[in-house]
Amino acid sequence: MTDQIPEEPRLPRVKVIGTDGNAFALLGRCRAAARAANWTEDKIDDFFREATSGNYDHLLATINTYFDVE
């Protein structure tokens, strides 16, 4: 008998490369991708709280953690 490791849920895909790099535009794209992936408002709020708790580099790192960036 083999133990199966459950797959991690797929991260929502968000296109940020080649688009407006403005922080507000990026957050808007992330919100739309999160809603399309049926995230709860609490999870979206958690993402926004984390993403906006630092500088622009922190925002990009957080987006890379929560989303599949293309």
C-alpha cells in the first residue's frame, strides 16, 4: 500500500509580466484572479494585508507566493 500525498491546490494564475507595473493595477489583477478562483473574502483580505504591509518588492514577493505568475 502506498501512501498518497494530497496535491497542493493549484494557485490562481495572474498575468503581471508585460502589464502595468503600478501597485494598484497589480492588486486589482490579483483580486480578480482570486475571485475567479473562488477565494473567500477573508482569504483575499489576508492576501491584501500581507501584500500591502511592506514596500513594492514585498508586494511582488507576496504575489509570487499566493499566485502562479505569468
